[in-house]
Amino acid sequence: MKPSILKAQPADVQKDASMIKQKQMMAGHYDRLTSAPETGAKVASTFVPGNLNELIMCFDLVNNLPEVNAIQNGLRKKSGAYIMEAERSGHSEDVCTYVKSDIGMMLKGNIGPNGKPLPKPDVLLLSYTGCFTFLKWFELLREQYKCPTIFLQTPYMADGKITPNMIQYMVKQLKENVIPVLEEVSGVKFDIDRLREYLKKSAVAEDDLVAVLQSAKNKPSPIDAYFGGIYYIGPIFGAFRGTDDAIDYYRFLRAEVEERIAKGLGPVTPDGTMSEEKYRLVVEGPPNYTNFRQFWKMFYDEGATVVASSYTKVGGTYDYGFRHNPDKPLESLAEYCLNVYTNRSLPMRIDMLSDYINEYEADGLLINSIKSCNSFSAGQLLIMREVEKRTGKPAAFIESDLVDPRYFSGANIKNRLESYFQMVEQKRSGRGAAA
Amino acid sequence: MTNPTTSEIIARCQELYDDLRFTSARDWKDAEPGRKVIAHMPIYVPRELIHAAGMLPLGIMGGGDNLEVIHGDAYYQSYICRIPRSTIELGLSGRLDFVDGMIFPSICDVIRNLSGMWKMLFPEVYVKYFDVPQTYDDDIGGTFYIGEMREFLTDLEALAGRKISDDDIRTSITVYNENRRAIAELYRLRAAKPWQAPASEAYLVMRAGLTLPVEDHTRLVHDYIAAAKAEKRPIKDNSRIILTGMFCEQPPLNLIKSLELSGCYVVDDDFMLVSRWLVGDVPTDGDPVYNLSQAFLHQSMSTAAKYEPDEAEKGQFLVRAVRDTGAEGVIFASTSFCDPALLDRPMLQNVLKAADIPYIAFKYSENSGQMQPIREQAGTFVDSIKLWSAA
Ligand code: SF4
Ligand code: SF4
């Protein structure tokens, strides 16, 4: 076994201002949600890709994201039992485990991460981007909650471009289907200037997020753009885009990251700061949440930093230049939805991953293929071969699941990673060049 | 000329079904210079537009159980259904090398992503992901859909090297209306007298429609109906069931035969929805693209790949199909790893439960070999239906 190359220990890790801020924000959000029955706040359930947080806030609704609940349940090791519960109630073992974790949680009393029951949604905002499973997921929830369900379809960017027909379709849906029902459910009249204000704030935070993600171009990278990146995207992908809290959070975070760059420090991990960056990787696909720390440790123990990832783009591809635009409020929401990573065609995904390898000077690509996620996984083997061909950098493939612990095999993944790092070494020394 | 017998017609259909080089479509293309073939996957594309461009629409439903998948598995993890890998196999092995375009309908994430893969693997072929609205208001989904169809028409015009007129489309709508009527008659016959038109035969007749020019297929369906009606076939003590969930990856033919052998009369199914997607005639006067959009929005089939905006309507299509065909039960047969079918299934089952309609469920893949378990399960189901109805 190789010795850990980490020098700093957990005791040395001081909580950064951004981390404290994020914890407070998340706790506050779940309290707002679980206290909705007392406060009378109305709740909208919706999804991360295609999240219309600014619009939801225009109606004073509290945003509940089932995927984030599934992640929380994965991290807290509860998702396994929930998934089994859903399967016992008739769901197939073959389908998306996010859905089953959510349904299982509902069947077991819908207890949120703060230990209190989550309220029934007042409206299901089926803003559907980049994955067909969302359609079925909210049909399933509608069957249980019997609440109004609003539908917003995002056309797929199959030809690598956004056409006027796509934008018009989405704006029409927003105007004629989404906004009127949100007004009705909430009793709040839509005010486009309020939306503009939120969008303005979104763009400020988005600038800082991009600066943080792109800081990984430094050597060493001050951040891990996958494992760490998941924490960084939380507020903007979730219920905070468009708020002052998000602006503050990303300002703190950016300042911290800039300080790390100045000091030449690597990323913060659960075991302290990484002191030696041996490998720089680009990762495609979601992580595993049931064994998140163990999974991450397999990387930092080897000195591997993820410098760019596609998963941190499922809630927006801001690094490709998109910003919410208060001058074109509804069009901008449409464009935002259209641009999310999983709504991009396979060739676009290949371009993006190859660009990342070049721009972030990465050693190669690693794909974590999620067993139950067709949206990400179907086509990944071709992505792997194509990126390898274009960049000349080695690629590797591992398999796990987002929230189903049955599909996490630590030993297998570790073996694969070890061989992969050897491959990278060989490539560097020129020995693998002919392969 | 005497009318062909059912066995002659079915032999011809079987030949088309078995021919994974699609010789009849190749021959059609070679018969005249400049002809083009546009292939498409399940579940629905407006074939009228392809036809109006003077091209042959060719339905590709994967490779079935007779295709040895050699390359395809290298493109897909074990936990993804089989149809994309056998379709890639068809492409990589040169079986589709005569095809000028490949259309990927908006059915699920697997087919969607396959559209991008096809672009990478076959850059010389016209590839289109055909997006359809999941909202059904004229002004919203309708406008979008018309826009998508117009874009498709522009592409087809470029491929054909000529303009496609409204009259061309109207003529195509007319021939497809005739085809839809013939198929509706076939389904009515099977529902009324399933012993006269067994499911495995009806299946092959329908499959032929994915390969043959539509005019030829309409004749074939009429011929089959006439022959099936004329033939004396014994009535068995079978139970009438509806098969659902088979809208994309197809079951091996043996599976359908096994269900029949275990005592099922299949009186409705969702096999080749492209041929039955639009219910009834599409009007031929006025703007033909608008008419196609109207039919899509307001007169089309329900399936798992479609969003149901009205909760009260969820699954009712199945209840209605049971009532209309006099079915005694429903068999949910879904492809392994098929998210749309498998996520939809519990909701449909709840609807059937509420309507007191018996059902069973199993999974299959296009290359399933072992029929014994399915035969046993279906046999038990049939027995229990008989017990219930006797009680
Ligand atoms: S299939 Fe994948 S993208 Fe879709 S809901 Fe499940 S985890 Fe998310
Ligand atoms: S079988 Fe199901 S999952 Fe597979 S391609 Fe067809 S619809 Fe998609």
C-alpha cells in the first residue's frame, strides 16, 4: 500500500468562511421547508437541471429539490433502505435510483435531513431538461400528492445549436403555462421587474463561480473540481441562485480560492490540504454518494486532483459563457435550461471534455458510469474512445451508482484507479505512446 | 389472380423479418436512380414527410434475436437495454450502408444519445434527432412541432434536391390514411376473432410495414385480412389479453408465440406504434403540416414515452383498450433497463387495480432465449383469469 501523501491533518483544517456560510444556508433552507406548515409558506418541487429558482422566488415559493434530497439521503446512508422500500412497492430494480430513493423516502414519512418531515408540495414544477426520467418521476409524485403539476419542456440540443423555434417554444410555455399556474398556486402576481432583479444577482454569483471553477487551471489546482466542486455548485444549482446569500457565498469562496493560489496550496479534502498534485484529471459522470468520502479518498490518497468535471455543469454551463440576463428575462431562463450539460448532444459533450483536458492540462479522462442513469451513461464508452483519440491522453472507466449502495464496489474501483494511474505514468514517460 | 393464402403471406413477411440486410429496401432503392432511403427508430416519425420527398421510410427495430452482436457490446454497458447496441451492430456491420438518413425519435435518453453517436460513427449519413412536443396546446406544442416538421422538410428537400409541395404531402397523407385504415381493420379483426388472426402473424404483417413501401404494405394487409377471414381455424379456450410495454425494443417472435401457446389471445398491443400512432384519418384539405400536427397533438396513441398532462387520464387508454377489445387481462412486458416502460408500469398497474383488471408483469430483451419461465407465468395468469371469471 502506498503511504498517504497528505501532510496536513484534519485538526489543521479550519472552517472557511464559505463553508460556514454554506452550512448555514442549507440548514436555513431545510428549516424553511420543514416549517412550511406553520409559516404557511408554499412549496414548489422542481429539478436541478432546468431549475427556475429566480422565477420560483417571484412567487414567494420555497424550492424543494428531490434530487438534492436523494443526495442527502445517499450521503447519510439512508438511500439504500429507501430504494429497497420503493422496490418492495413495485418499482423495478432497473430504473433510476434517484427516483426510487425519493419514492422510498416518501413512503417512509418524508423525513428531511434535519429530522423533520418535509411538507407536501403545493405545486410540482416539472421543468424537464436533459433527462426523460424527470417526466415519469413527477407523474409518479403527482399520483401521490395530487397537486397541480406544471410542465416545461426543454428541447434537446441535438445539433449543437439553439434555434429560434426552441426559444420561442420555451418562452411560450413560460408565459402561458408556467407563470399563470404559479400565480394561481401562490396567489402572488408575477412581476417581471422582480425577476430581473433576481437574474441580475444570479449573474454576479455566476461570475464568481466560474472564476472558482477555472482556478483549477493553476498548478497546483487550488480546488478539486469534482468532489469539492459538488459543494461549490450546491447553492447555485439549488435554491439560492438569485439571492444575496449566493452572492456572498461565491464572493467568500472566490477570495479563499485566490488566497490558496497565492500561497500555492492544493485543494482542501476531508483529511486536510493536498500537498502534492501528482495527477490532474477530468471526470465525466456523477459521483457516488453512498461512499462519497471513501471514493474521494481513493483520489487524494494518490495525489489525484480533478481539475474539471462535467457533473458540475448539470445545473448550467456558465464556464461556456452563459449568464442569466435581466434584459431578456424569459429568453434567458430558456437559454439556461437549454444549455445544461445533459441537454447537450454527445458530440458537444465530447468537445467539452476534450477542451477541458487541453485547457486544464489534464493527464486524462476518467468516466464514472452510473448504473441507473441512462441520460449520462448511454454513449459513455464512445465518449471515452473519442476523447482519448482526440487528446492522446489515457481514459479509464469505472462503474458505480449515485445513491444505490449495492452498486459500489470499493475494491474494484480502487484497482481500476491504480491501474489507471500507472497508465498515466507510462504515458508520461513515453512508454505507453505506442499502445 | 387468386388471393394468396395466409401461409404464403406470412412466409413473405417472415422473409422480410429475417432479412437483416434489408434486401427489399435495397432493391427499391436500386430500381431507380436517385432514390433514397431514410431509416428511423421507434416510436414515431411523420413518415408522410419522407414519403412526400419520394423516399422510402425504413423502420429499424434493433437486430432481434438472430443478429450476432460483435461490435455493439463495446459501445454499451451491461445495464443498458439491447436495442441501441444491436442497432449499432447493424450500422457497423454494413447492413445499413445503403441508408441515406437515420432519424432518432424523441423517446428516451438512450435513443437520444444514440443520435449523437450515429453522427460520430457515420458522418456521411444525414442524422436527425426528431424532437416532438410533450405539451399539446395548439399554440405552444403545436407551433413548436410545426417548426420542427418544417425544419425536417427543409433537410429532406436538400437531400432530395427538389422542393416538396403541399400537394406532395397531401398525397402522402392519403396513402398513409389508407394504410392506417387497413391496420385498424386488422386490429379489429384480431380483437373480434383472435383465432383467425393470431398475434404472431399479425406481428409479422405489421413488421413488413416497416420495410415495404406503404402502398405495397396496405395491399398486403388487405390480402392478409381476406385470407385470414377465409381460412377455417379452430377456436381455442384461450384468454384475451393486451400486451403493453413493447413499444421500443422488440420481443423475439418466439416470445409472442410462447404467449399464444400458453393460452393467450393477444387482442391489442403496442408493438409498432409508428403505424398506429395517429388514430383515424388525417385531413387532406388545408395545410398538410398543420393537419399532421393536429393529429399528433389530439389524436395520437398513449405510451410511456409520452407525458400525460391530465392526471385523471393517466393509464385510461389501457382501460379503454381492455373495454374495447373485451380483454380479460393485461400483460406488462417491458424491456430490461427500459426506464420509460418500467417507471410507467406501477402507475398503469394502479389504474388497472382501480378498474379491477387483472395483470402480470415480466421483463424480456430482444435476444431472450429462455421462454419456459414466461410460458409458465403466462399460463398461470390465464388459469387464474379463468378461475376469476368462473367465480
Ligand atoms: S436518470 Fe440520471 S439524470 Fe435522470 S433523474 Fe436519474 S440520475 Fe438524474
Ligand atoms: S428499450 Fe426503452 S430504454 Fe431502451 S431505447 Fe427503447 S425506450 Fe429507450
